[in-house]
Amino acid sequence: MKCYYVYILQSENDSERFYTGFTDDIESRLRTHNQGKCKHTSKYIPWKIKTAVAFTNRKKALEFEQYLKSASGRAFAKKRL
């Protein structure tokens, strides 16, 4: 079964710095972030996975990622995830 992941990374150097993303290969995506290949996260490497949520439905995963990037989604993540 194919899974899609919505993940929240936390910088190991700045514990107040987070990044939310979507992928179908979470280990590979984490390596990409930690190798500095993503311009949005390269400044704060290394990263660790704080939270990862698996979905079998790609559309639902993308919708959840967009929600987490909204103001109410960030508040939800901060309190619950």
C-alpha cells in the first residue's frame, strides 16, 4: 500500500525553527533537507523529524499539509503535535 506523509521537522540547532512538508519517501526527504538541498531549510540544518502522519490518500495528505501551514494549523500543531 502506498503511503504519503505530512511531516514536521525541527531544527536541531534552533529548537524554535520548524518546517512542514509532504512526501512519499520520508527517509529520503529528510536526507535531502539535511544535505542542504532545500533552499527553505538549508540555513537551519541538521533537522530531525518531530511528527509524521501517514495517509493512504494523496489528496487528503496534501490538504492536511496546507492546513498545517495555515495560522490555525500552526496553532494546532504547536499544541497537539
